[in-house]
Amino acid sequence: MALSKIDIPRTAQHFLECGIEDCEGNCEFYCNPCYQRLCKQCRDEHLKRPENKNHEVVLYQQRKRQLPVEKCKIQPTKDVDMLCAECQVPVCSKCTTEQNHRGHIFTDLETIYAEKIAVFQEEISKIHEYFLPTSQDLQKEIKKDSSEIKHIMDNIRTSMKTEGETLKSLVDTVISENMKQLDQIEHSLLEDLNTQDKTMDDYITYLNNLVKELHICLSSTETKKLMSEKKPKIRSVPETTKPVTPGFTAGQYSKSDVTKLLGEIHVPNTRAKKREIKPIENVYNTAMKPTHEQMKEDRKKSDKKQTLSLSASVTKVREFNVPGVDRAFHVSLDQSDRLWISDEYGNLLQTDLQGNVIQKIETSGGRGYHTVTQDGVLIFTDKNKKVINTITKDNNITEFIKTGVWRPLSIHSSHINGDLLVGMVTLGEAKVTRYKKTGKELQNIQTDNKGQELYSYPHYIIENINGDICTSDFYKEAVVVVNKSGQHRFSYTGQELEFSPYGICTDVLGHILVCDRFINSVHLLDQDGQFLLLLLTSQQEVECPRILCVDDENNLYVGQVTNKLTVYKYL
């Protein structure tokens, strides 16, 4: 299909020029009847003319495309400008009166052409807005799956080697113990046989001596003396025992027995699921109306955010100690206006907002990294056992997720979709893993787009209001932030030569707050990593700040190296 020359400038230019002669203004409008590009000034002048008062002048992007010039095949001097609806052939105005078209219905070809252009533009828009992004997302997912497959296979290989080495070690141990037992039995049997051998030596010596004595008697020439000798009484042959030797029963095992010991590869007997393709309606049918209640709630949240801003100063609201906590290490806000606080030794305490202890749970994981779900379920990590546990409201501890070779550290339950975000380490590697609230693994974040390791020791983690995953990394000495897809956005490394990040949280405005134990402060960043200010410093008597959280009333809870929690207002 040919395009008119008016749509494509002959030479490259940085803007589309007005079509009025000698005007150098920027084209913003278009007169459909005149096929004329117009700037704002020329549009006004164009419409002032009486002959143009009914002209349709629209924004340039909404213009009707000019019908390409095409000569009529029947009337070569005329341009085609009509479409015979019955014959479906383009004709000129003169042909409409011909005999073979008499009585037919004709449509303005320019209108049809404009409609066709609109349809094609809509299809182009669909391609750019839906089909291309969807295909690119699927391609990213495929590449990610390829990377994860390699990672999973490497983990299985490592596990198989570990199982093999463990079994070899057990085999060596059993053989060594059996050899040791056999040596002891051999030593005991030989010692007994040596004793019997000595006994027989002594007896044989006795017999030889007796024979010599009898020969002496026989050689005597004194008959009287010989007759007086008594018949010798020969001692009985000493009793000896035959050794009872041990036997060896060979192990009865087969290849399947060894497979049971070492484990085997399980190929799921399920069909591969089709990748989810979001419906095109989700892109173009955005006019779904929210419920009245949702609109009211959204309006309330929006109004509240608009009224919030940074205060000129930070105000201490209250301060309290938590009995039973030894070196507070993590704090989470419970749904019921309560706090969960853990210490370095794995004690988990639930308190009210004044520090009164409601219940205490002892765990074996150490430091008690924990989070509370939207349903009010407490979840905590046990890095020693490499599991993630849940604690129900009746205090039953249930093993929820096994993390394999990875030791889970930080954990956060998303308030956006309920997913779990977990910071983990193993053998010099670190990553953040996303799980569904059912425990299904969804995503592993380990490297940036250049293949560089993102994390070293992600010991605190939080999700921002825009879906960013913000991690406080102790060994990296940085706050590492990635978007919800795992793409690295920025890393914040403090304002001094050294930065020692600990507890991290975000607020309703998307600020990122992080403890810095190096200079006894709390840093405040915007959601793009721009440093705003030191919110708390040693001037507010902050010493070794370690834990942070913000409640629904925008109260900031700060825990220090002791069991003391201080509440501040800064919004």
C-alpha cells in the first residue's frame, strides 16, 4: 500500500513542520478536508476563513490518512475515489453512472481507507503493547528456566556426590570396625592356643623324664631294689580345646539396595505445564470498575499518603525494655497491634506495644529471623537445620520449607501478594529466593545482568511499596535493591568510608530506612536509593542500632544492642 508523500518528510528533521508555505512552526494539527499540516497559529487563521468554518481540524496523530492517488482503469483521466459495495472494486465518480454499476451502493473510498489505516494502526499497537512484550517476557522466562535447570542439576549432582562420599565413609567405618573385631578374635584365639602349646611342652618334658627314670630302674643289678620299686603312675594327657573360628556372612545387597541408600533421580510423571500467557484483554480492557468499597479505601490511602511528609524533626514517642530478650536481633509487626521480637539465641517473644510479654517461644535456629504473614502466621528460619518453620496460633511449630544445602537467614512475607522472600547462604554463595505462600519456589535472585554476584550475606530483607526487594548485606557493606523481576536497580554503600548495615524497613511513602552500626545511625533513602538524611544519630542517644520496623500509624520502632526498643515519629 502506497503512503502519501505528506506522511514521510523527504529529509530527516527533528520535528514535523507546518505545511503552510513560509511558516516554520511545528506541526500540531491537521485539516482532514484540506489534507493540510498546521501549526497552532495557522490552525486559528485557517478556521477564521468563512469557507473553512466546517472543516474538521484534529490533532495530527488523529488525522485521516490521505487517499493514495490512483487512476481509474475505465476513465484514465479520473482518480478513483469511490468503492462499489456490490462489485467491491474502486471506481471514479464518473463510473458510478455507468450501466454495469447502475443501482449499486457506493462508499467513500477515503473513509474506507481511513478505517483500514486505523485497523492496521491498532494491530501495530497490539503488537508493540502486547504481543512483543508478552513474547519477550516468555523468552526471559525460558532463559531463566534454562539457568535454573542448570542450577538445579548442579545441586542434584552435589547432593549425589555428597551421598556417595557419605556412604563411602560409612563403608570404610564398618570395614575398619570389622577388621578391628577380627584382630581381637585372632589375638584371643592365638593366645589360648599358645597356652595349650606350652602345656603340651611341659607334659612331653614330664614324660621324657619319666622314661629316663624307668630306664635307670631297669638297668639296676640289684634284684631286691628292682623288686621294691613301685609301678609308676603316669599323669593323664592334659585336656586341650579346638579353637572356635569366626565366620563371615557376606552382605546380601543388590543394585536397587544401593540405589535406596544413595537416592535416585525422580522424573515427575506429569505433563509440562503450558506457560501462562496473560490475556490481551488485560492490556486493552482496563476499564474494569473497582467496587465502591475499594474506591473508598484507595481514596483514603491516597489522601493519607498525600498528607504525609518528612517532619522537620524526629520525636521520641516512648521507650520500653523487653524482659527475656538478650541482645535483640529482629522485630516484626503482628496484625493485632503486637510485636514479635527475637534475640541472638533464638528466643521469640510476642509483646504488646508497651513491651509487656504475652508469650515466649524458644527456637534452635539462633537469632530468630522471622516474619508475620497477612494471615497472622509467624514464620521463622532455622539456619542450622536448613528449614523454614511456621508457628500457628496455638504455638505448634511445623516444618514448612526445606532449603537443601542453603542456610536461610532473613525472611519477609510480602504485603503485596503474600510471597515469602528469603535471604540464604551456602559455601561462599548467597541468594534471595521467592516462594509462594504455599511454599512453592518461584524465583532465585543471585547475579546481576553482568553475571556478578549480588549478595554475600543478606541478613535483613524487606519489600518496598513498588515491589522492590531491599536487602541489607553485612559482608557487601551495602543495601542491595532489585526490582520484583530480580533486576539490579542500585546498591547503597553509606556516607562514610565504612558502612555496617543491619535492620532495614520501608514506610508508606516508599522510603528505605536502614541501621548503620558503624556510625550509630539510621539512614533514610528514597525508593531510588538517593540519600536523604541521617534520621537518627548518636545525638538522639542511639547506640548500636540493630533492628527496625514501621507500624500502620507510621511509628518507627528502633531496637539497639540491648533489649530496649524506642518508638519515634518522623512523618
